[in-house]
Amino acid sequence: MKVVIKGCVIEGKLKLDDENREKLALLMDDLEGKLVEMTICRQTKHRSKNQQGYYHGVIIKMLENNEPFEGWTHEEIKDYLEREYAPKIYEDGKPIRLVPEEMWTTKQQEEINERVRQDMLIKHNVIIPLPNEVVY
């Protein structure tokens, strides 16, 4: 069982809102007398539905209709972009695997979008509009 409890560290103490405090209390009751393991990490912002829509509905769609991707499926282009641009997870200084698309943060998605726009313009003369320049 994995439970996510969100809070904020202020002056060295974990502060929880009422909902998360209640969730933690119920969890503690349920785990009474049991060994537990706790992981605490910084909360990251995952990409928004708008970012996801722009990536699939504008970037990938535009590439489907332009060289060298003509005839490629949406999935083939998505896989190519992921191999070329996705953030990598490193171990001992070597990339061991790609961060899956569903785990990209807001910042990572923006960086990927920018790199794809630049590369497609330079390498293939494909102009991909910015998110505020198109409806998707």
C-alpha cells in the first residue's frame, strides 16, 4: 500500500492541511504495531493537460505531415521524440533508461518542446508554432 501525503516543511517541521492530517491519522491507525517505511521527497509538478495536448496535438501532428516523418504513425513519431529528447536517468554517470513521458515534469516538457521546435526548424525547415500561437 502506498499513500501520498502532501505537506510543506516550515522551520524544520512538516505542516499538513486538514485533509492530509486526517489521511495520515487514518494511516497511522491502520498501521498500528507494524513496521513501516517512509520516503519523503520534494514534490514535482507534472505536466499539465494543456502541455500534453500541445505535445500530441500540435508538435506530433505537425511532424506527421512533414518530411522526414511523412508516413510515420503518431506512435512512431512519439517513440522517436522520446528516444531523442526525453530526460535520462543516470547511474554511475551513465544513462541507464529514459524518463517515461507520463513522468515528465512541467519544466522537462517545456525544455523538450523547445528543443524539438529548434531542431525541426534547423534540420527540416518545419516551423512548429508556440502554444500561444495555435488552438489545440
